[in-house]
Amino acid sequence: MKFFENFRQKHSPDTDGGGGDKVEQEENSVEKVEINSTASFQEALASSDLETAESWIDKIKTERPENYDDRWIDHRERELFKAYYGQEDWAAAKRIVEGSIKPDSKEGRKNRLADLAGQNYDEI
């Protein structure tokens, strides 16, 4: 069986010329989404590229383009918060809470995170 796998790798049109398998290399790397709109932000969330989505939100909060107001940012933060807690990445979810743009949302997210994590918020 190993012979056939090696043969396929060496003679497949998907090889990179060095005997390595391009398909395998592509599967091992997380596809990064370039975010430049709400739609591409949603795409990043759907593909679990949460770090890229978080970086983009941070950039928007810093640069403050006129078409992205506090309400829009708050909605994206909520979506990112949900994505992180859906993966039970409590530290990342807390990072989103700490950076929340609206104080009321921040307080609600603190309580929600503590409930979901089953810990005191300060211990997360």
C-alpha cells in the first residue's frame, strides 16, 4: 500500500515537484481570509480564522472608517465573542470582552462568559 501512496505522490499533477504532496500541504495550513468587508469577516468566522477576524476588528477600532460606527463594531464583537466561546477558548473570549466598545455589552459579556466557563470572570 505504501508503494502506491509514494507512486501517487511522485506522479500526481498536484505535486510540487519536490516529491511533496501539495494537497497534503494545503490541508495542513489554515486558509487565511483577507478581510475587507463585513462579508469577508463573516467568511473568516465561518472558516474559524478567528485571529484574523479579531485583528481586523482591532484595526477598524483604531482607524475608525466612517462607515463602521460603534453599533456595527459592537455587533461584530458579539459575533467574534460567540465564535470564541463556541470553541471554549475562554482566554480569547475574555480578550474580546475586555476590548468591547460598549460598556453595557462588556458587562453582559462578562456575566455570560463566567456562566459559560463555569468560573469567576477574574479567574479566566
